Amino acid sequence: MKSKKLKIVKGSGNVFRDLGHKHADADQFKAILAAEIIKALDREGLSVRSAQGRTGIAAADFSRIRNADLGRFTVDRLMSIINRLGSRVGVKIKVRRGETVEHGMPA
């Protein structure tokens, strides 16, 4: 069987944008924050139950974060969880002009 040659496409650096998510930048930021929470849990060797005991955040929330189920979380809530784990968040914002995106309306 002859295989087809795959086309290589360079991504934007934001997988959520590449997949067409409506709030791609916020989703990307939430994913980065969740990854930092997971790193903190792993670094400290914390289970979701021990993280709950240390922070007062429900163990179920830590399980959701570990499973990348971030729909219930806001950016500020994720930042608060990081703070309760003993880390601090520094944010540098860079605003640049984006590509024009059509939203089903004529230009």
C-alpha cells in the first residue's frame, strides 16, 4: 500500500487557536497555569488529598486540574491555587495585532 505524503503545517504556538476555539488565548493561559499547578504538586509529592489539606481547595478540583478539565476554572482561581501552593505568578503581557477573523458577518 502506497502511503500519501503528509502536509506539514506550522502551528500558531497556541493549539487552541489552531483548533478554532472561541477563547483561545484564555484557554492557553489556563492550560499553562494548570501545568504549573501540576508541577508544584509533583515537586512537593502531593496527592490531591494532601493538596486539599494544605490549601483548603477541594481534592476534586485538583483531580480536574490533573485531568485538564479546566472548564470550571477561571484564570484568577487558578492563580489563587498556585499562590496557596506557595508559588507566585508573574505575568508579562504583550499585545500585538492579530489576523482578521471573520465571525460570520460581511466585512
